[in-house]
Amino acid sequence: MSAAPGTYEIGPFRLSIDERAVYRAGRPLPLTPRCFEVFRELVEAGGRVVTRDRLLTRVWSDAAVEEGSLTRTVSMLREALGPEGGDLIETLPRVGYRLNAAASPGPSGRPGLARVVWEDREFVLVSGENIVGRDPAAVVRLDIHSVSRRHARITLSETEAVLEDLDSKNGTFLGGVRVRSSVRLSDDDRVRFGSAEVVFRRPVSGSTVTADLS
């Protein structure tokens, strides 16, 4: 990769360089600063092998460190990434590590004001109106029979997210209660549009762990 963008998309993950954070489905992962830097080096290498010497020089430039610290940090990183961690980061014995996934530049700046997660899909919301429904132009497209073409609307700003039902046939429900007027959404709210249940996610800043555990 040539110029480093503000963010990268790696499968279900989003790495934000400006925030020094890694997100999965809109939620920040609990990474130590060194875990974040190791992951960033692997992502920016674009699938090339990153040697152990390079990682030790780049990530631990301010301290004398043993190679065991790098091994422990990579182990912690894999654990934080979850089930994909083991396959995502390949170990080349006595050489280094490589990222086994395509990393594409994402939009610069922080990852969207909010997201909606439905099963294994993720929809980034925009500032202003976000239509939910089967309409191909909907920001949150839920293409199943129980969802109306223009089912609901989420209006998003820096300070709040407001949910409204648009006279849908099968209704919109927040926490099991049918939405009949405008209601505010909070992080981790569960919303049902017809039979499609989604989770509303609002990213939290300052997500990296400040303690260095390596």
C-alpha cells in the first residue's frame, strides 16, 4: 500500500489509525497499545511478511525488549480478535508474522457515527436520515418478506439517534415494545423490524486499553 489512509477494513474489523482503535461490528476491541501497533504493522504491510526484528524495532522502539514480549503480544492480539484471530495472523517460525486477509482503505476519520448489525451484516449509518427497509436505496436494507419497503427511519446526529416507524405492516419494536412515536436509541439497543432483529451500535471513543501488559 502506498499512502496510509485513516482507516482500514479487514473482514469484520475496522482499524482506525486516528483513534488508535480496532472495531468489530461497531464495538471497540480491548487492545493494549502494543497490540494495536502490531496489528497496524501487519495491516499496513498489505499481506507481506513482517519480520520479528521489524516489529521489535517499530513497536518497542523506546525500550529494550526480549522476543518473548512480541510472542505474548501477538497471542493477546489473537485472543482480542476472537475466533478469527488464529487464522487472521499467520506465524512464520523464526521469521515473523503475516496478515491472512485483504485490508482495504476505508473512509478517513473515525468509523461512522453509528452502525446497525443484522446477523453477519453491518450497516454504517450516515448523519441525517437513514431509511430501514427492503428498498434497494435504503441505508439499512433488510431484504426479507416481513420488512416493508420503507419500514422505518433512524435520524442520526452527533448527539442522538431517533427511531421512527413509517407505518410499516409488521411494526417496529424497541426492547419488545412497539414503536408508535419517535424514540431515542442508545448503544446496544435491540430493535426488531418485522421479524428482523438488529443491534444498534454507537462507537465509543478512547477504546484502547492504556496499560501495557506485555
